[in-house]
Amino acid sequence: MCAKFRGIPALIYSGLWRREIFGKLKKDFPGKIKLVVYITDHPPAVAVKIEDGHFEMEKLEEVQEISDIDNIECDGFFAAPQGYLFGGPTAWKKGIEEGKVKMRNETIIFTILLRNLN
């Protein structure tokens, strides 16, 4: 884990770090990409930048609500309460209908979350 992050962001960091050191990150994401992950009940949001097999993560303190993500230039995002994240696709669908889950570019988001949270 990275001392700079806690919770889900720390898990994502650890998973990406592991994929980076074993050379798998470049295979997963051969181009340049920026994603935002915001677990609404455990702020802050984080931006994940991946390029040339390396990644960086930064906290986004300015994100206070799900709608704030619309103001950030990124290739994809996932915003939800932690319970919906762990609830899987059924919970995500329910959360989208309720306005508690918001995603863009689901393929990339699922790649990051599923490869790093298991």
C-alpha cells in the first residue's frame, strides 16, 4: 500500500504498482489515459494517469460532489459510495438509476477496478 492514499485509492495504487513493476501496465494501457475514481463516502477523489507503462495518482480535493467530476478533463470516471462499488454490476445498475453511481468509459474503469481490487 501507499502511505499517501487510504482505502480504495490505496488498493488501486498497489495494484497498478504491481502491474507496473512486472511490465503488465503497458500491455493493459498502451496509450495515455487519465481516469478519476471517487468513492463518495471516502473522499477525496483521485486522478489516475497512465502513460508508457508508468502511472501517477493524485488527490483531487476540489471534488466534493459527483457532479464536480464533470469539470475535470479525463478519459473516464467512476463515482459511487463504497457499498455500491463492492455490490458489483447489479448494485451499479441500481445506483445509476438512483443517481448515486456515475460512470463514463466503463471498459477502462472496469479494467482498472477489476484487475486491481481482486
